[in-house]
Amino acid sequence: MNPADEILDTVDENDEVVGQMPRGEATARGLRHRCVFIEARDTAGRLFVHRRTATKLVFPSHHDMFVGGVVGAGESYDEAALREAEEELGVSGLPRPTPLFKFLYESPRHTWWSYVYEVRCPVPVDPQAEEVAWHTFLTDAEVEERLDTWTWVPDGLETYHRLRAFRAAGRTGAGA
């Protein structure tokens, strides 16, 4: 299936479903929908970082420190988090990602409710070639060194900063 044809729930400012439409149309019209962001770390605590393929519908060829994506029509955030993590990392049998917090991402072109999760990936990864052009695991310090030099997906970068603030405030979350 072409990703642009995937059916999504469109939602209002309170994250209530108001309709459904193909992803490509929802994106083109800037309609609010749902997404999941999963921070994936290896057993050493290093963060999975990747560059998206040039064929991605949104933010092609940008770097990202999260795996994830859109929540399909009728799918729960939790279901989407596990599905997206396993698909993008190219593994099966991952532990269920732990939900951390939700926020509304808004930019001039895009808006989506974003649920942030974390997961440990105890097995080698084999990222989905259609999604991931390049990948590695980096320490938190190595990610910080690259924040100002790599081109990051804007929603992932905002999520990264929100997750750091969430953890700094002492909320739950097992970062490195």
C-alpha cells in the first residue's frame, strides 16, 4: 500500500475523532491527526538515530532520534507504537513500548497529537529499507553534539526537547 493511501482518523484540538481520510490528503490539507514517537535504545542505553529515506511523504532525508509514525484509523496509540517500532527497527517480539506523555505538535504546515513512548531493543535491528536510509546507535552526548549540525525532523527535535524537560522534571521514564 502506498503510504499516502493509508486511512487516518482526523482529530480536533481535544484529540477526539472528527473524520477519516487518506494520509496524503490529510497531510496536504494540514489536518490534525495522531502520531507516535518511540525512543528506542539498545541494551547499552544508546539511542537509535536514523536518516529517513528521500521518498518519505513528510521530512524526507532528515535525521530523526525517534521511530514512529501515524496512527491508523481505529488504531490505538499503544498499538501504533508497537507496530511502528517493530516495523521501523525491523524486529519482532519487542517489549510493549512504555507510554510517557502526549502533546499537540503544531507548525505552519503540520499539526498532530503526538504520544511519546520509550522501548529497549534487546536484539540487533534490521531497519525497514523503505523508511530508513541510514542508522546507528549514539550516546546522549553524541546526539547532543549533532543537534546543531544535522538536519533533524522538526517534530522529532521538538519531541526530543520535550522529553528532556519531562525527564528533568523527574517524571517517569528510563532514559540512559
